[in-house]
Amino acid sequence: MGYVKLKKAAGAFDILSAEGVATVKLVTSTTPDTIDVTYIGSSSLNVTITPTADFVQADVQALNNAIGLIGGGSGMIDADLSKTVSEIGYA
């Protein structure tokens, strides 16, 4: 299974599974703007990535690029987001 490494402050990081991703989208109705990731085969598994400041559409593309590069392989790849991540919430 492949993972995307999401940088946090002070050298910390969270990881996001690159397996079975259905959609990655920018959510501008929140403060700050977040990125939501939904997984295939699970209408209830959504991940919200909350930045330290607003994400932009280029961050969605960077995350999609990282997911594409890992391609379901093993290991971890960095996502080059414009902001550090505050938290990742699973629902």
C-alpha cells in the first residue's frame, strides 16, 4: 500500500493512503479552505485535510500528482502542498 506524506509544523507529518482514492477536491465553504478526499467503495470514508492557512486548487493538483506517482505501490511520497497541514480528520 502506498502513502502520501503531508508535512506538518516542526518536521512532523501525517500520512494519507493512496489506495482507492475516488475524488480529491478543494472545499472553500470552510475556514480555512480544506481538501476533502473520498475513497472508492465507501460512501462513508471521507478524509478532510485542514491546512494552517487556506489551500488553493494547485494543492489539489499536487495531492493528485503525489497519489498518481505512488500508484498504489508501497512506500511514501511527499505531497508538495503550499501550506503545512494542521490536521487530518477521518469521518
